[in-house]
Amino acid sequence: MDVVRHSPRAQRGLTLVELITTTAVLGISLAVIVPSWTSFAQRNQVTATSNLLLAHLRFARTSAVHRRAFVSLCPSNDGSSCSGNPFGWHQGYLIFSDANGNRSRDAGEPLMRVQGEAPPGLRLFSTAGRPAIRFRSDGAAWSTNTTFSICASDDSTANRAVILFGTGRARVDRRAPGNKPVTCL
């Protein structure tokens, strides 16, 4: 008869010391990672919002040239009319064919794009006195030089500026014109 020998049972699980050590390491790691992750997420939202606004400005400019007509952008609370609030761009904005060039959407002027609200905690506003942007048929935006400020709630180093020149050219920068910091008051 064959005798079957069983080796001692292999250990399964963790000892109390191993479990406490692992929990401590995990806790310390999370304490370091979570604040960094929040900052990373805010920076990502600011960058994405800046790039989207830049793309919309370029779309409006190209559309004005292609249509040979005025195309305007304006902040909107309801997705169909201009609010006239240069500090309300984060609530949404419109891009529309502006037949009479008055920078305000009138009856019969078709919407080209509607942008909804920015993510919570972000603010987006333009230079005071610039509640709307109008591109001419040559792609210029004369008399609408403006700086859009995109700001996160906590991290001022994440703030970005989208700067629109009278020629119609727009760019994103970490600094406002004059090498000033981007601030959202």
C-alpha cells in the first residue's frame, strides 16, 4: 500500500502586522495622491475649456470668411439669446450668423453652435465691455480685442487666457496681455 504524504498546509492570508503595514502605506499614498489628483483634474478642465473656446473662435472666424458675412459669439443663459453679460460665458454661449452685425441674436438669425455650461468650479469671462465677439467677412474682429479668462476655483496657476486680436487671430496663454497673471475676480 502506498502511503500518501501531505506537506504542511501552505499559509493563506496575511498576519496582523502585514495588514497594518499595508493599510498604513496605502493611507500615506492616498494622502499624497488625492490633492495632486484634484489639482491635475482642475488643470485638465481649464485646459480643455480653453482649447474648446479657441476652437469655437476659430470656427466662427472661418465661418465668417466662408459665408462672407458677420458671425458672432455671445454669452447665453438660455441657449437661444444673448445675455450681454461679459462675466457669464461659463453659463454657456452661442455662435450665430449675425446678419445685421449688431452682436446680438435677432429673430431669423440661425444658430451655428450652442455651448452649454462649463464644468462646475470653472469661471469663464471676457474683458469688461466686451459682451460679444463679431467676426467680419475678412476674418477680422476689429473693435472686439478681448481676453477671455478661464479660472479654476482653487488653483490660480492653472488659469489660462484666450487672447483674441483685432485681426481675428486667437491664442491660449498662461499669462494675460502685458505678461500679467490671469485673474478671475
